[in-house]
Amino acid sequence: MRPLIGKLDMLLLRDAPQKCCSKRIKDRMRLLKDDVQKISSYLDELLELEDPPPMAMCWMNEARDLSYDMEDYVDSLLFVPPEDPSLFANNIKATRSLRKWSSRVKTSQTQVISAETLSEFRKYVQEAIQRHQRYNLHSCRTLRRRFVLHGPMVLPRPYEETTDIVIDGRMNEFINSLATDGDQQLKVLSVLGSACIGKTTLARVLYNRLRKQYNCRAFIRVSKKPDTKKIFCDMLSQLKRQHPPQHCREIDLVHDIKQYLQDKRYLIIIDDVWAASVWDTINHVFPKGNHGSRIITTTQIEDVALTCCCYQSEYVFEMKYLDDDHSRKLFFNRLFCSERDCPEQFKDVLNEIVETCDGLPLATVSIASVLASQPVMSIDLLTYIHRSLSSCFSALERTRQALNLSFNSLPQYLKTCLLYLSMYPEGYTILKDDLVKQWVAEGLIYTTEGQDIGKVAESYLDQLLGRRFIQPICVNYNNEVLSCAVHGMVHDLIAHKSAEENFIVAIDYSQKNVPLSQKVRRLSLLFGNAKYAKTPANITKAQVRSLGFFGLLESMPCITEFKLLRVLNLQLFGHAGDDDGPVDLTGISEMFQLRYMKIAGNVCIKLPNHVLRCLEILDIAYARVACVPRDIHLPNLLHLGLPLDKNLLDWINSRMSLSVERVRKLQDLHLTRSSALSSDHLNRSMSSILSLLGGHGNLKTLVVAHGSSAKNSLGVSDVTLSCDLLAPPLLQRFWQPKNFEDCSEGTADELC
């Protein structure tokens, strides 16, 4: 409830706008805030329980739901333009306290209705306090609590791949045989092993050690519900370092991959294959040749491993559970850097904990990460962990319990951020920049005065990486994680926790109707390539604050029905050609709380003409713009991603001077060049952009890239661009692939 309390403070402290300037309203708001703080303290107490009783879980969900309703209402006071009370009325119509009064809203009554509404909310809060007493939830204080930190959490060490795996003799032999194998024929090998045994980690080590020996390479994640078209898109984008158009048919993607690999030495990792039929589909794209290419698959299923290797068992590397020595090495290296550094008084119980992990790397590393985060280690804590793990009957159950212990030990702010990852499909590669910006837009990041909210959000991600809840996918040469994913078992855990707390509702294409006992606040539609998937009819969209859509354009719900959105993330797999007309998004101008919008896919979109007051992130770099509104006003925009197509460039040349004034807070500008754009047109337009941005006072990052992928684009073109222009005064990073010449020495030296 911290965001709600903070926003009530904002209303109390700000200069008397027309809607909340009267003493009557402020008095009621102070009373409401006092009661909310009381509920918040009750909620914090119950959150400390290891296993809250059903009555407590029910009360906590009711308290959260009430908090969401109040926050939506307070946001409507803070962000709806005061000059348009009718919009104010429509925005708060969804909250429980205004249904009976919504038809009576008039300009002269706004202040009175606000006072009545605050009183109504206070009544609901007091009823919640009374239910807490009636249910005798104070007695829960005697129940067993999850272990908590005594002091500040120790920040994890920077991510190092080698701390998650112990390379034993068999693994070393396997890696060396691949590195020195002189056989020039295409060879397929498979890593076989049970869940959580470290197959993906070994595959990542192989990939990073061998990659320089190959002309091109790709690391592809498959998962239980594979989308073969997306797999081929990912493969082609990694191989060519440029995303293909998303309207490409699957047969065209297969042809392009075959053609590109024809005369090359390539390395492909296919991670987490669950069915032989999936391998058969993927295998068709690889040309047989004599260039020494290698394909490595990972799977839990022996028959799948043998199928991948054409039933040549010598090409199957079966991973074993860690023996005692290697388990201790992995555990103590993660916890103390070496077993020699372990305090003598803890050795016996720590060795017992290692034994209960049954040689499973995920369980071993998870528990070591939990202990490494503790400022103080005690025998009581170690005994508690050992007892919790010993109560499980199987190795898999112990791994789940290890992850659950690790989750329960997180501070609440990290739990919330981790749960947010269940918005994404299992196995999905998530860009770090996208994730931290979504956290910020949702209000999940807490800062103190003087802290940079973006840096705090990145520190949250680093902590989750350090605790091994998140797996790094792409890591740059500075050891900075650029993209990440969630292990399947971790995804199952957070999906279960999210559903239990009504934090996120995730729906796949097979679900026609979803049993809902509460309002949906965050909705993820995981439709993939399902042509006839529809949003369940029993979901009320008006109070949804985050919407993630992963599917075909024709299955996308009507966006304008989501009135209270803060985060809109549309990952469109389908194709909307010019004949289909643009996707009309003009209705988002009424979403006064929208802070983050990203649209990716080969679609043409139509933007609104009106003000988007709260929008901070607009990323349409991987889409197309039908036409840029002449008078669009984005006063709080911080991050902007745009495609450099002809429509946009013509608009830039004619309107950019005015536009720069309308995005004065802009800090990051990311531009992607269309391959169809002429070099001459691009050169002239880029010169105009840089000339105009020279006086921009807040711009820190300018990225110019070719095609659909800024991070992977390395192709050379005939574009030449002089950057001998005045750089924006705060510019720290001007990044461009080899499409453009480097900046002059004087400008480049000033950049980070």
C-alpha cells in the first residue's frame, strides 16, 4: 500500500488545485490516510507468515483490492486535466465508491463528490479493519514466520556464469572434444538430463567458449509450447544480426535460414526440446555441409535426445547429479568463494544442507544465494532451512522448496518485481530496458530523495539475477546483462504466487472462460499464433492497469476498453498490410494514466492528436507510423523509440523544431532505419535531427540502428553522415552500428 500512501501525501502537500483545496476534503483525506496506514501495518504482519491461514489470505486479497480501487481514484484526482471534469467522471466511474454518483457529476459538484467519495472509501477501510478484528487475525502473530533479514540485505556479487556450474572431468572432456573436433561434417549432439540439473547452464558455457570458432551462431529457447515461426524469426535474427520482417511466412523464414547457412560454419544451440516432432520441424532448416558446423540440443527426454542425434548414443551427453565433492564446491564457492572460508561453527550444518539438495545445481545455488544475501548467519537460520528441505520426499520437491524459501526471503519490493515477470510467456527473452521501464511505469520502484529511479530499478534486477531467479541471456563485454529469461520452474512458482495474490491473470489461447473471484488488475494474453483466440468475456477491462498481449493482430482486444492502463505492451505476431488499414490507437488519448507503451510487429499504427500527459516511454521503433500527428504533445516523455520511415522523416524535416519543444524532458532517443529508405533521404534527415537535437538540454542517449534490431545490427551500408555538430550538453552515449561513420574526435571524447 506504499504507493497509495505516497499519493495521498502528494494530494495533501500540493498547492490547492480546485479538486482538493478545501479544508473539508483535506481533513477527510488525513483520516483516510491514517486508516490506510493501519491496514498497511496489518498487511505487513500477515505477509511475514510462512503459511498464512485461508482466512488471512482472503483478508489480504480484499485489502489489496480496496487499495487498488483507492489508488485508481487518487490517480484520477492527480492526473485528469482539471479543465475537463467530464473526463474525470468517466475515469473514476470504474471505482466501487462512485457507481451510484457517476450520473450526477457536474463541474460545480466535483469538490462535493470528492469529499463524499473519500468518506465512502474510509467506510470501506474501517470495515476491513473491523473484519481483521472479527476474524481474530491478530492471533496469527503466534504462527511460524518466514525467516527475515536482520539488517540490510547483502547485495549479490556481479553475475558470473562460472559460479552456477562445476565443470567436472566428464564435462571438461565433452567441451574439449567439441573444441578440437576436426570432423567437417555437420554434427548434432544432445545434452540430456532431468529438470534443474544444469543443462541450459552447460549449453551456455559451451556456446560462449566455442562461439568464436564459427562464422555465425544462435542460441534458441524452445519451451513446452513452442511457436515455430517465432523460433525461426529468433534464429534468423541472431544469425544475420537483423530481424526479418514479421509478416514473413514460415516457409520464407525456413528458406532464408537455409540459404544464409549454406556455405557457413555455424553453431546452433536448441535449448529445452520437449518433443521429437518439434526437433523434426526445426531440423529441416539446417543445410548438410562439410564446414564443421555443430548443433547442440538440450532435453529432459531420452527419446528426444536420441532422435536429435539420429540414434547415435555416443553423441548424447547425459548429465548426472553432482557428487558430494562437486556439490560442496558449487555451494561454498557461491556462498564464501571457497570452502576454506567457511566459519568452522557452521560447517556441519551447511554440509547437511548441501546433502539435502541431492546434487541438483538449481537447488544448491538457490540456497547458497539465500544465505549469501543474509547480513548475519546463525545456527537457527541454518537449522530452519535444513528442516524445511528435509521435509520434502523427492529431489524435485526439494528444488521447489528451495525456490520457495528463496522467494519468501526476498523483501516485499523484490517479490513484487519478480511476480511481474509472469506477464511474459515461459521461456520468453525479456529485454532488460523494457522490464525496468515497466516496473517504473507500474509504480513498483521505491526511491528516496535524490535517488535515480532508473538506477534503483536496475539494482532490483541485479539483485534478482544475483539470487538466480532470473537467467541472463545476452551479456555484453562489460558483463552487463542486456536480456534475460526465467527458468521454467521459477516461472511456475511466480505464476502460482501471482494467481494466489490476484497480482496477474495470465491467459493462454486454450482458455475460453476464466474463473475470476476478484477484479483483474494486470492481464497477460498469451495467444501466440492461435487464429481464433479471444479474451474471455467475463473479464472486466476497465480496472486493468497493465496489459501484455502476445499474439496475432486479429485476436487483439479493443484497447480503448482499458481505461486505467499504466503499461501497454503489444507484441503482435501477425501482419497488417497497408490494405488492412492502420491500427487505430487514437483512443489512448483518454488514458490519462498511461506511462509506458510499446508496440512491436509489422503493423501500421495511427497515433492520437491529443495530449498524453503522463506518457514517459513510447517505443514504436519496431512498428510503422501511418502519419505523425502535427500537434502531438508529450510533456513527460523520457524515452522515445521511433522507426525512421519516410513519413516520419518528412514530418521531422518540417515539424521537428516544434516537436523538440514538446518533448523537452526526453532523455533517450532510439531510431531504427528501414532497409527500404534511401541513403540520401536518410542522410539529409539525420543531419536535420542532429542539428535540432544539438540544443536539447536533457538528451543523454541517442541510438541510430539499421533494421528492426538496434542491439544486433552490424551491417555496413553506403550511408555517410557527418556528426561534426554540437552535441546535446548532457549526451552520454551516441551509439550507432557500422551504418554510419564515427563521430569526430572532439564529440566522441565527451561521450561515455
